Amino acid sequence: IAPSFTARGIVVFGGKHTAKTSILYQRSYNLADEASDNHVLFVCDKSKIYEKKPLMFRNEQGYEEAHKPNVQRRINMKYVQNREELIELFAKLHEETKPISGVFIDDLDIICRKSK
């Protein structure tokens, strides 16, 4: 994953067990780490993220690095089960006290297929 990313949007897709969640989470971490005022929203299914956590972070040299607590605090985890909850989440984003620098949604296709 590139340290700097200027695209307006990106879709990561692939088969099962191809580290898509890890790629998204790594990118959200990198964005939060780029500046102390960067706040990131990471949306996912709670049961899935606890079932299989994203892989460890790696720095540019490829070595594992410890999670920086100050960076982790700038990643706002939100859990949704279906498209109605996702719509409700986005409807309330204007209530956030800090501007959001990026939004990452894991398994958007699966979430959107589910309904209450």
C-alpha cells in the first residue's frame, strides 16, 4: 500500500481469504498516521472482524511494527449488520465532532445485500 494516496475512491475486491480486510485496515491506519488531525471511519461487520482480525501492520521496510495508540484512537470503528444500518450510519455522520479524512467499508457488497 502506498504511503500517500490521492484517489477519490477505491474498491478492493478478490476471493475469500485474500487479505482484503487487512489491506483496508492497513490503509485506514496509514491515513490516520499521515497527520495528527486525520480521523478515519472504518465500517465493518463486528462478528467478522472479531472472528478473523486484520493482519499485523508493516512499515515501509516490511517489518512488523507495534500499533501506535495515538493513531489507533483516530480510527473510529463502526459496526453494521445490514444496508439499513449503513444508511442510518451515514445519515448521522454530520453529528461527528471531528472531520473525517477517509471512510473504509469492509464487505460493502455483503452488507448491502442484507436487510432487516
